[in-house]
Amino acid sequence: MTDLLATPATDSSSRDAIAQFEYPRVVRLVDTDMSGFAHVSAYVRMMEETEYAFLRSRGLSVKLTDDKGVMGFPRLHASVQIAEPLVFDQQVIVYLSLTELDGKSIFYEFQIRGGDDQICATGKFKVALCRFPDEKPPYAILTPDYVIEALSG
């Protein structure tokens, strides 16, 4: 499925969230290992795909540019807890909740739900906005107002 089907989430479990978003997805063969279950890396990939779709829905991208150069959103922390394994060709919905936006870091919480709205996995990302200068190491910057407004609007 494409992110064109993604929509703002209406899930009531994260009412305190700054913003919510949901992203339908199918577990692909590449997501699974020899056991037939989704590999742990696939859950993180699903969360990243959802974050990217959320950013696009807000007019942003994982790669931004301005007059000072390239910026992006690297992870400072990522975690996932699997409650029920996902299997090939399973329909899921990944729910994103933007829970904190403090100008330095962005905090997301995720729920991956399968059939019957069952929570199969949960996860968290902490990201920062960094500048990526040519031939120099990246460094964190304060999140510009236009990014904060787009994320929280």
C-alpha cells in the first residue's frame, strides 16, 4: 500500500499526543526471516516508513534544505517491543503519536496493530534535527519554528 492511504490517526489511546498519524501496510516477504515471522528490523523499518509518511503529510521530508545546506532527522534512540509476531502478507496499521517536541528533540511512539485491532508491537523513536555540512561531521541544531509548526499543526 502507498502512503497516499495514510491518514491522521483517530485512535483515542494517545489523546495527549501533539499529533497522530496512521499508516496501513502489508508485511512483505523481505520483512520475514526463515521462521516466517517478521524480523525485528522489519518493525523498525515499518516505524520509519510511518514517520516518513507523517513528515510528507506535513509538507516536510527526512531531508530538508535551506540556505545553510542539508538537514535531516537521525535517530538518537530507537526501541521496539514485540507482543505478537507478524507474518508474511499480514495487513497491519502503524499508528504514530508525536508525544514531545522540545526544540531539540522529537519523540515518537508507535503501535503496530494487526487484525482485530490487536497490538502486535510498540516502539519509540527519539530524533534530532541535524545539519549535514559537506566534508564535516553532522551536528544537532535547534528545530526551526517552521518545522515545529508543521509537525504540531
